[in-house]
Amino acid sequence: MRISIFRILTPVLVALMLFSCENPDDKVFAAFDVYCEMVVNGAKPLALHYPMEPKEVNKLWEQFEERAEKHSVQVFREENFPVTLLFPSEATLGKSVVIIYKGDRLIQYEQFKSDLAAYKGKDAKQLEAFARRFGRLLGYSTPGINELLQKNTPYRNLVSFGVGRQVTHLYYGNVKEASSFYKNTLGLVRLDSSQFAIGSNASIELHVFDENHDRDQSKSTAIALLTDQLSEWYDHLGDKGVPVKYPYKKRDGGPHDGFVIVDPGGYLLEFEQFKQHPENELFMAALAQCDPVETKVASLNFYASITWTYHKDLLQMQKFYEEVLGFQLVADQGWTKIYQTSSSGFIGLVDERRGMQNYADDKAVEIEWQLSDWGAFDQYAKKFWQEYEYLNSSLKGPENYIFDIQAIDE
């Protein structure tokens, strides 16, 4: 199998390689070869050589074509580069851009350019959509597109304001019973009268039923406590007589193991261990940085948590979490998408057709994120997030999810 070193070249290494070239044309072709390797190996659907003066491209065009043929890619000379929110317009004004592609990607580019030219409006959302479409064609990740938009537009996401903590709010008829369960049976560290740690910067907060959250509401959530001590926790909870929804069965070769219990209010708690697996590789790197959270149960701990939420339209929620909130997707299980929201707090979006719970319009859960720069966020949200009904530190996302945004509690 042919493995190209260019697949792992960082921008710093590329810059060093260009700096080492003595002939100016050598620098041009060194960069060109990198882009060709990225396209031929699928690292980028389509690549843009950096903008050049037209007369310089005239001089080098035959060599561009020859080198492209050797790399098994094709080139197209763009003299009228489309202006989007991704890049400053002055960067390509009056310049030629060499486009490197394979297969139908040039047709895709031309379709994009035609649609962009046909749009004469100034709607910010539509212009952002064009920018994201172009970014995807260039192989940029959603976080990468977000960063470019932040450089060139007023666009910001929740992560821009420094998310420091996640709190999951749960609701009970007998909150004292629930509090005793989390304190005594699970041995969780109590942060205040109603809040318990489920990560170094993630917690659950217990509430009594109220006018917005009553006994008849569907839970539409579950909490996973991540641990490498599944058998020990299973034995402990069995000794305590805790109801088991799904028993512990170790599975070799799978992405995760676990079991599920039921808390006094009917919420499902999943004790889970994730393992090295193709779908977990980035997730495992994130989990490796989570410090264990000790409990009052002798020698038992956990190191992170996932709040699972259940959805009818998973793609809509995924777009909201990535483009509006700006969270990093760390594990994609197909019907579940796991996002890191703080160093030890995660949200798992679940297709309700496959998950342990069903979707509900009214649900007995709310999510809170605490920000290091709440003041700047509040100003931004009041101006740009009217569509999410932002008011008094609260916003409504798709599928009626309520998100509370607070200043970080130091």
C-alpha cells in the first residue's frame, strides 16, 4: 500500500519546505505538489493553489498541467474566483487561482459558482450557507469553516465564549429520595444542596417537579457515567438492590461495554466503558485527558459523563451542535453522535428509533453550559440569536430543547 507523507504534512512543515526552496518557481511547485497529493489521496475533494498574478500562471501553466498528469489529477485555471464569506475578497482580486481536482469535482464547483452568482440577496444565513458549501467542497471540517467565518464575519458560536462547565438538570417528584440515591448509593461528590459531580467540570442538578416539568413528561434522556470499573460497579449496585434495566455483558471486540440501571425518578443511568475502536479513536484521546472523579464508594470512580438526548431529526440537531454551538464531534456511531462540551462533559445525540428512550416534545431535562465570557455572549445572542428565542440566559434549540447559558461558577 502506498502511503504518502503529504497526507500528514502540517502547514508548518509545508512552510518549512517552501522556505528551503531557493528558486521562486520551486516554491510554487512544492506547494502545488502538496495540493496534488492531498487531492489524489482523498484528503481534499478539491484544492486551491495560492492566488498568483496571471502573467506568472501564463509562464508556468504547461508545467502545472504536466505535474498534474503525473499525480493523476486535473487542473483548472480560475480567473474569476467566487467571493464568499470564507476568504477576504482582496486576496483573489485580479489574481489567477489554479484549481486541482479529480472526477466530477469541477462540475460540483461550477454548480456552486453558478448558484452563488444567481443569488442577488444579502441574507446573512444564505451567505453563510454558500460559504459552508464551498468549505465542504474544499474538504474543510465544520470547526475549520467556523474559524474562517469568525475571522471574516460577525459569526460566533457558543464555544467562542469559552464553555467551562456542563450541567444536566433532572426533575423528580421526591427530590430527597433522588438526592439520597446519588449521595449514598452512588457516592457522588456533592457540589451543593442539589448538584452532584459527574465529571471534573460536569454535573447533574436535581429539581422538584414544576409547572414546566411534571410527572407525566417523558424523560427523553439518559446519563452515562464512564468508568473502567464496570464489574466492580455492577457488583456494588447489585448488592444495593438497584433496579437493572440492561445487565452487564462483556463483549470482546466491540466499541464499548456497559449496563443500565434506573434511578428513583425513572431516569436511566448507563455505566459505560469505551474502548479503542475505529469509531472511538478521537473520543479515546479526549477521554485520556479526563481525571478520575472519586466517589464515596471505596475504590470506585469514573472519569467523564455523557448526557444522551433523543431526536427525530438527528441531522438537524447535528447541524445545530456543530454550526451554532460549535462543539467538536468526537465519536460517530451512525445513529449516535457524541460531542465534547467541556473537558469531561459530553452530549450524545441519539436517533430515537434506535435508542433506549423515545423522542418527546416536552421532556424532563434541560442542559446548561457555563461560559467564561458570558457578558460578550449575552450581547451577541441578543443581537444575532433571536431565532432561538434567546431571553434571560435561555435559548430554545431544535425539537424544543431548552438550553440555559450562565456565567461560569468559579
